[in-house]
Amino acid sequence: MEHKRHDMLPPRVLLTGFVVLILSGRTLAIDIYTDPEVVAENGTACVLRCTFKSNEVVSSDIAVTWNFQSSQPDTPYSKAPYAIFYFYNGKAAPSPKEFKDRVQFIGDINKRDVSIRFNPALFGDNGTYFCDVKNPPDFMGTPARTELRVVSRGALPRGNTAVIAGAVCGVLALLVLILVAVCVVMKLLHNRNDYEGCINLESARAPPPQPIKKVEPKPEGPTGTGLPPGQVQGPVIYVQLDHSGSKNSFHKMEPVVYADIRKN
């Protein structure tokens, strides 16, 4: 079944471009950029990115065409590129039934982005895609091409992603350990300074030690004798005298000190 191609601009747009080109006397060109290759898993969404660079202001006459040539020889799209998406005057033309409701325009014309998305991508989408942009009067440019490979689920290499994720997690864990160690060391130093400060405070409050006074030896002997210095008190004799003369006089005896014999 033949599919209608939309890679040709309306005659009015082409005529306008040629007229402006002739009047200006200069050559206009547009640069278009796409990814060389896109790999997607079967049944998942994928994006075909396309951007362009134009010296002219983006106008409502801009036209965007995505053409597809299948890499499978038994499909109708393998003989020549066919338009699967066409955007002009702010509207998108209906896509062929094989791509209907699966191809969505996600770009922004004002930001010079004309990317599309497949949702989902299928094995039949394997092939080459051409992105072409015309921004009158800047319409001369080479379409950019990108290869789409749709593979089975789980066939995409995930080693790099796992390595990167592991490296990031390792770095984060190391940073956390370093921060914890720094906090512990700072806390220990803070507690040590507080303890030394308490000791110094108690030391400052304690009274200074008093000097020990030397005690002079005193001369031996009883105190309060009234003797001149250098004299020694002799023995003191205490005597009881009986003045009654009777045999039972011992009942009338009274202790009295009668003599104090001193030696010199």
C-alpha cells in the first residue's frame, strides 16, 4: 500500500522563500541536529530528538517533517522514506495507521525543538528516521538522520547504570561517615575543654596554702609559778597535822597545805 508523502512544502511557501531569496541576494540555510542512534526496549516509550538552528525568526509558516525508512525488507516502508509525522501552520497532519496514536509531538517550535515520542515503540519501528525543518525564508538545509533500534525487554546493557549508581551511593556514604567522625571528634574536644575548665575554676576558688610557721621551743617547767627566768621549782610537800591529840582525832583531820619547800 502506497503512503502519501508529506515531505513537500506547499507551493505558496516555496514561492515565498524563493522570492525572498532573490530579493535579498543572499543564500539562506538551516542546520538540523539529531542523535545518531536511539535504542529502546519493545513496548516502552522512546524519544527521537531533533533541534534546528535558523538565522530567521520562527514563523507560523514553519514546516516539520519526520520521514521513516524501515530496515525490514518485508514492510512497505523499506523502499523509500515515508512521512510518519508532518507539522505545518501550527497543526499536525494525521499519521499512517501503523503510527497513529503512537507518535506524539513533544517539541517546542519557539525553542527550535521538533522532537517526537513513540509510545510505545515496537519492533516494526526499527529503521532510519529523517528530521527535516523548513523555516521560510530559511528553508535550505540537509535533513538529519537517526537510527532507531528496538530490542527485547532486558536486552539493554545496565552495567554502566549500576556502576554509576553504586559509585554515587559509595561517595554519599563516605561523606556521611566523614561528617559523623568530625562531629564525634568535635564533641570529644568540647567535653574535654569543659572538664579542664571545671578543674581550673575549682582551683581558682580554693584558698592559697598558708606558710608553715616555725614554732620556737619553750623552756620546760610548770607555768604560772611566778619564778624568775632561769630558776627551777623544787618538790612540793603536803603535810596533815592533828591538833586534837585524841585517839579519834583522825576523824577531825582536814587536808591543809602547810609547807612548800623549794630549792633556791
